[in-house]
Amino acid sequence: AGFHMADPVWDMLLDLYLSERKGVRVSISDLALAAGVPRSTGVRWVGNLIETGALSSAPDTCDGRRTWVELSPESRAALERYFLEVARTFARRGGTLRNWSQVEPNNILNGLTA
């Protein structure tokens, strides 16, 4: 049995983070699809995330039906801190590094989108 995290908000945040790292814009509908939830549920969750300041939104100037979303700088930084801490924890437990500080942030974060 593999490790699986099943939370639509987590799926949305991960998809948005990875898309932004690749330079790809993401719409609310894209996030709902990535999270595997109905569009109405995705819109509701994204609305909640925008209200809390975790995400920001902007209308698509070419298609008024679409709204682009992106991570707030604080959300992006929090996700990156989380990913780095997870990588460092695995490195310490796996014994592949003698010093957890050898985990280079840019290598880890770039590896996410390779």
C-alpha cells in the first residue's frame, strides 16, 4: 500500500505550486480538476482560500468566463519550507547525508518540477 494524502485543498495547493514553478497559469476550473472535485466544490474551496489570503485571483482579460489564481507569496514560502523540511527529514532518516544542511533548497525545489 502506497502513501496517499486525500485532501482536495492540499491537491489544489500542490498543483498550483508545481504549475507556478513551471510558469503555467492556473484557473479555478483547473484546480477543481486537479483536486478531483466538482467545479462547484472547487470554486467554493478556492473562494475560501482567497478569503484567507492563501491565494489571489485575477480575471482572464481574454476570456471573461475564466479566473486565474495564484499562491500568495506567504503560501508559496510556507510550501517551500514544508517541502525542504520533509526532504531534510528523509535525508536524516535515510542516512544518505551526514549533515541535513547538505540538502540544497534549489536542488530540492527544482527536482519537484523536473
